[in-house]
Amino acid sequence: MRVSARHATLLLFLAAFAALPLLLPSSFHLRVATLVWIQALAAVGLNLLMGLAGQVSLGHAGFFGIGAYAVALGPRHLGLDPLLSALAGLVLSGLLALLVGRPILRLRGHYLAVATLGLGILVWLVLNSEVALTGGPDGIQVPRLVLFGWRVAGAETWYWITGAVLLLGVWLALNLEDSPLGRALRALHDSEVAARVAGIDVARSKLVVFVMAAIYAALAGSLLGLFNRFVTPQVADFLHSIELVTMVVIGGMGSTLGAIVGAAILTVLPQALTVFHDYEHAVLGLMIILFMIFLRQGIVPGLAALLPRRAVA
Amino acid sequence: MSTPIIEARGVGISFGGVRALDDVSFAARAGEVFSIIGPNGAGKTTLFNIVSGLYRPDSGKVLLAGEDVTALPPHLLAARGLCRTFQNLQIFLRMTVLENVMVGRHLHEERGLIPALLRLPSVLRQNRATRARARELLAFVGLEKRADDPAGALPYGALKRLEIARALAAEPKVLLLDEPAAGCNAVETEEIDRLIVTIAERGVAVVLVEHDMKLVMRISTHILVLNHGRILAEGTPAEVRANPEVVAAYLGRHAAEAAHASG
Amino acid sequence: MDQLLQFVFSGLTVGAVYALVALGFTLIYNASDVINFAQGEFVMLGGMVTVFAHAAGVPLPLAALLAIVVAVATGLAVHRFAIEPARGANAVTLIIITIGASILIRGLAQIMFDKQFHRFPAFSGEDPIAVLGASILPQSLWVLGGAAVIVAALWLFMERTLLGKAVRATAANRLAARLVGIDTTLVLALAFGVSGAIGALAGILVTPITLTSVTVGTLLALKGFAAAMLGGIGNPVGAVAGGLVLGLLEALAAGFLSSTYKDAVAFVVIIAVLFVLPQGLFGKRAVERV
């Protein structure tokens, strides 16, 4: 039953969220956990698009980049408050998705893949090339977030903030899943033609979820910028888009909990691998291949299949 | 007789220079079982695809409740009360049996994004109502025991009935059924037979494409015979059965002549 | 005018490389519906292995041959160890596997080589030849001629040999091909091997002009993919045409608009084309069957 999968997701996440600060030995580890929450937020949004609606995006880091650069460029060039800048980033990201979404989402399969890929790369190219505006490949500083006079600082603070935002994101995503639109998205994933005949406005449904996924990514980007106090064009590059897609897929397409697990694996592993710095890419590539071959349906659905059916499905 | 609820007037379409349908007209009324038959490649499914808005005809019109709805997209046709099933099943295989039917309720649900995201009580109430209605429909087609199974786990004949339940969930005025009995055994065919009659009795215009002649002759009020994209004959089952052209198209010329000679 | 001609020369040279990468995509796609994002790494291997073998004292032709062997072996390994075990997985999974393979190959290359840009001497000297007021590098002629020879050889192979016909039969209808006794796994392995060779050749031919490093593969793969899509995926003629068109547009945009956004051209073009023609320039328009 989906209802219990919903509760399991919320409970497991809440348990991890509350317990981690007690288990993690240093602020370094808390920082890594914060990065996990941030990437997971983007992955949870992308899972709505990919896992639920079955629409691939190979350029999602572009939206992430827009959010990340909004908190850097808003204060610097427009004198905006970082929080307001983040909001502007969300709006901008959502508007871009709204604008390009309709023609792009008409495409299917590989054509959709290449169009989204192109979109992501274009965003990255602008961020990378407009040196005067963005600082170019060297990146740019982000001012400290000040909330009503409170200077947001410290690993633990950011851990709670990003985790709370993720919790909200997870809750909204789970709510969407169990609604007419959520059912419509899962339906068009399996058969667009049957969905249309059932009265579903397929184009509009895809557009809504595309915009939502873009906003999730932008919010994650803004959080990363504010947390790191620095952004580089790497946040928007192709590799990051692929990492986001991989998080969704290895966690298990269509599983919100899976998106978080996938984000955790892809974020923690490179940190662990810095010991073998030279081998980082090779191991990442190898890991992606092995996961895709041996856990094709993804970690969370794969594990859930081992549990008694009533618990999680 | 009442005015037709669904009507095609002089519909034609070509694919790559081949005239798949030419000047086909028909009209079906509420409560009627209107069957479209013909040999393979006669254009039956193509006609369905035009009527349900998947193809845009080169010529002719489609009228729903007297209004021109030619080439209106399927979801808008559905909103006006036209639903269909598919010859090659189009099931949401990743969803449960119950969820498949719940999707069929889409048009009758409030679909606001904000209430859904915030999981307002109204959304929860609506989910419950949708689920209850879907269960009723599953009971109607005899699948209530399989409600929580993944749709992919159902046998072929059951999937055919699941599609009917999903289409009924939209409360259509016109239901197009594309070979609902194909691949079903005798028992399953009889169940579908009974279902179709019941649906029509409730005032739905059922338009049926079917190969099983016994089924068609038994339940149809009206039959349209297509051959090579054109109308070959039209009439009541008795009239169609007596039409030598129809017999010829189905059995070949010689058999028809033989039947004529002996009869 | 001579400036325009200059851009055309450089555009065709780069375009020929895109065309070869796109051809590699097409070969594998036709044999399996797999989009092989590791295609760009074959080009990288072609250049890098030649560079390092040559630097180690191996004569250039032999170094180039070695590079082709390495790329072919890599292609076969990708097929054997990454694609074959995932048989039957969906398109997204397979795409991610090939991207994983691409990251793995690049990672291994980083360990074996270095992160610097490299080149080796051009095959027939570095002095430009004057043509109609523009100048063209002898190596550009090598690239264009080499690409033409590769395309012609591939065409002959497909049309004239039994194995080539098996590849085409597999592309047309995989099930039917299997039913008439074609070993489709072998055909796919062959497609990976040949794509490796084509990619490596492209890398060897173009390195003296564009230089190479372990990171050149990604962008080449993306642009080759865009070129293949532009031509309508699965269509070899379209792939070559798409590559050349992309190279030309890129050179013209770099010359007349902005060299900063040269890399953007491929993606702007592909998005624009897909908006108007959702099946690519030469793609088949399918009627949805239900």
C-alpha cells in the first residue's frame, strides 16, 4: 500500500534527521550530511519528473545552477538580500522551465534527453563564460545569510536548516504522489495515450511537474550557495546533471526515499574516496556501472521487495 | 428515435498515399450497442482513432452530442463524455488494479495543485471517494478481489475488463470498445458480453469493434460493415447477416456464390 | 569572402570529427538502441595513447595503430562488461551505464596519463596551404580525407560484406535478425569495436590541430550526440550531415558572432531543430499505433 510507504519514508527520514547529529563525530561529518540533504532536495524534485512521470532530464543541474548563482549575483549586482535573491532564483528557474517546458516535453526518449542536456549545458556555458557577471570558471563569493538579524553560521545550524527544508520538500512530494495529479503522472509514465483518453491533460501535467522539479533544484542550489558561501560553474555542469539522475536511478525510480538514499551514496562516497584522490573518477564510474547492472530497480525498491509486503511496497 | 450522441460524417484519412478510410459515416444513440465489423485492415481501429481524437481526419467531421468535435484532443473529448479501450491493452502496469481505475476518475476530481501539495482534508476526502467509486467499478467487472494487486499480475482477460472499468470510471456517454473479447476464452467472452449489455442498458452508447461474430450478432442493435476503408453495409444484425456482399467479404467470393446458390 | 572560406575550412575539419563521433553513436544505436555516451572517450583515447606512445619513442604510425587497438579493446570491454550484463534494462539505465563507462575510462586515463594538453606533429608538416585566398592546414586535409575514407569503408562494409549485412539486418529488425540466425550479441560487440576504431581514428587525425587531453571526451560525445540527433538518430547519412552542419555552424558563429559561445551553437541548434522537427532533420515521422 502506498499510504504505508508514505509513512515509512517520513519516519525513516525523521529518524535519520534526528539521530545523525548524535552519531556524527565532527563538524566535518555534519557538513557532509548537510551536503546530502541539499543534493537530496534536488533529487527528490527530479524524482517527481523522472520517477513518477518518466520524463528524463539530463540538464537538471542547470536549474540547480540558477538557484546557486542567484544568491551570489543578487546581493552583488542588485543589492538584494540573500533570502530575496534565493526567492528570485526559484522564480527565475520556474519561469525558465515554464517557458521551455512545453516544446521540450513534447519530445520523447532520446530526443527529450538531448534537449534537456542542451538546456543544462547552455546554462552552464553562460555561468562559465560571463566572467564580468559571474566570475567565470573561478567562481564567486556568496554573502552570509542573515535572517532577521540572525547571522546563520555553523555546521550544525546549516544541518538543521537544510534538513528541515528537505523534510518540507519530501512532505510536499509525497502529498503530490497521493493526489489526482500524482496518479495522472504515474499513469502517463506507463501509457500516454491511455492517460489522454482518461481525460488527463498530458502536456499540462508534464509541464507542472517539470516546473516543480526545476524549483526544487533551484532551491537546493541556493542552499548550497549559502551554505558553502561560494559557487563555481561546476554546480551546473553536465557531470552534476548526471549525478542527480544517477541519485534518482540508483535509489530507485519513483521512490522518494530512494532519491535521498541515492543522494547520500553519491555525496558521501566521493568524500570517502578523497583518500584515493586519483582514483575518485574511476571508482565513481565503476560504481555507477555496478549499481545499474546489479540493482537495476534501485536500492529502496530492491530492499523493499525483500521485506514482507505490508511494510513497504 | 432520439438524436445520435456520437456521429461520424464522411470521415476519410490517408497514410502515405494509402486511403485507409474513405467517406465513412455512422451514428449511434444512447443505450445502443453499435458494432463496427470488417476483415483485418478494413479500417475499424483507424475509425476509432479518429473518433477518439488520436488521428485528425483529412475529410469529414465527428460530432459528439451534435457538436463538431473533429480532431479535438482525447482529453477534451473525454471531458465531453467520450471514452475508449484499446485493442492492444493500454494498462498502467506500474500501478495497482485499483489505481488504474482511480485514474479513470480524473475528470471528476478537483485537481488544484496547492490543495494537493498541502494535503488538505478536501483532498483526503476526495481520495477516499475516488477509491470507493473505483472499488464499486471493480466489483461491477468482477475484479474486486484483485484490487490491490499490481495490474501487471492480472491475466489477459481480466486486463480487458480492467480497461472497461477504467473507462467507465469517467462516466462516459459514449464508450468505444476496441475488440474487448479478443484473446478471451468462452467464459470470459460471456462475461464481457453481459457487461456490454448492462452498460448499454444504463444509457451509454457503446460502439464496439469486435471479431467474434457470435458476440456481435447477439448483442448489437446496429452493425456497420467496413471493407478496404469503405462502408460495405449497414443495418440490424439480421440485415447484415443476409447481405451477400458481407458474406462475400468475410468468406470470399466462391463461398458467397455457393451460399447464394444453395440458399 | 576569403574569411568566410577560412571559416568553412575550419568548420568542415571540426565537423568531420563530429560526424565520425555521430557515426559511432549511430552504429551502436542501430545495433541495440543504446546511446553510447562513452563514444567521446574513444576519441580521447585515440589522441592520448598516440601522444604517449609517440613520446615513449614509438614511431607515429605504430603509435596510432596502438591507439586504435586500445580504443577497440575498450569498446569491446564496455560492451562485454557494462552493456551485455545489463541486457533488457530500460533506455535511461543504459544511458547511465554508458555515462558511467565514460567516467570510468576518463578516470583510468587520468591515472595513466596526466591532465595536460598534448599534441604530436602533423602528418605532412605544419605549413598552411593557400587556397583561394584562405589558408588550410595540411592536417585539415588529412582529417577530411581520413573521414571520407572511413565513411566510404564503412559503407562498403555494410553493403558488400555478409557481416555488414548482418549489422543492417539487426538494425532493421532485431527479432527477425535473430530468427534468421544472426548472432545479435556479436553484431553489437562488433558495433562497439568499430565505433571504438572510428572514434580513435578521429582523435588521431584531429589531435595535431585541436590538441587533446583526458577531458576532451565529454564535450565531443555531447556534440556528436547532438549531431546524430540533428540528422535523426539511427540514420548514418544524417549523422555525417549533422556533424558537418554542426561544425560549419560552430565555425561561422565563432567567426562572426562570439568565440566564447562557440560551444553553445551545437545545443542551441539542436534545441531549435527539435522544437520545429521533433524527430530531427532526417528522422522518420512515426504514426502512433494503438
